[in-house]
Amino acid sequence: MPAELRERFSRKEWKDCCGKGCKKCDIAQAYIGEYGRKEGLEQLNDDRKAVKAGKASAKPGKKAGAGKKAAKGKKGKHGGKKKAAAKA
């Protein structure tokens, strides 16, 4: 059941959730309604951390972290070779 609640809300909704159980938050109210106040808030915060870490992908088949480029090894626009060749 926790996975169903976690996937019911979009990533933007999770981003806006503070995790304190406020009355205006639909996510918090869904967890409180399902598990009760104390256990619901514990479960909410656990799922909030998982979603923010990217572990709960709402779209099946999409890898967490896909589309991120590695910035390692690249020194700039041309890789630093053209300037050294032009000076020599």
C-alpha cells in the first residue's frame, strides 16, 4: 500500500510537501487517513525522503538519474586542446 500512496502524487506535489501533516496538504491527509496520525507522519516522511532521493519513479521503465550528464573529464567548450595548439 505505501507504494500506491507514493505513486498517487506527482513529483511536484511531493516537492511542495513539508512533511509536518498540515491540513492543506493532500499528501499528508492521505497518509493520516490511511495509517493514523503518528504512523502516517512517519510513513510520509520515509516516503518523502525516498521520492526526493529519486527512488520512487512514477513512470515505469524510466531509470532514476537518467538524462544527467557526467561533468567529469571535460575542461571546457573545446577540451583545452585548441588554445595550446594555437600558442605553439
